[in-house]
Amino acid sequence: MSGIAVHDVLIRPVVSEKSVLESERNNYTFAVARHASKQQIKGAVEMQFKVTVLGVRTLSVRPKTKRRGRRTPGVVPGWRKAVVTIAAGQKIELFEAV
């Protein structure tokens, strides 16, 4: 994997109501490095969690403007999200505790 080290590809799991419901259908959501390719994401998930990845879908979450106080504008930075589909019968234990 060129460019990004394997342990730097996956940043954190995304735990939301939608992602927890999707985990029941073997779709797990992660925040990933911006320049990670689908092959790098697949390899990192397979290596870290010892599962078989069937597919990877990625999307970029746009930055959002927020207000900090009455007049102070701020920006929530954008990030990249990956939805990983794993083989039937396999689970990622990280999401089971939620």
C-alpha cells in the first residue's frame, strides 16, 4: 500500500443510529483517511479485523459552517467516510458493544 500506512487508513468507526442498523446487514461504517483508496481501505479492514470484505463504498462529507456565538463563524472540517460490506456470518466485534 503506497502512500498511507495500513494503520493510518482507518481513523475511527462511525457510530450513529443509521450505521448501527446497517451493521445488522453486514455493512460497517468508518471514517477513513482522505486519500485512501478503496483497495487500501479493504486491505486495512481485512488485516485489522480478520474478516472478508466484499465491497467498499466511499463518500466525502462536506465541511459545514457553524456559528460560535453571535457573530463568530466557524467551519466543521470535511471528512471521508467508507461503508464496508463483509461476508455473511462474519462480524466486527467493535460494533457489537454498542
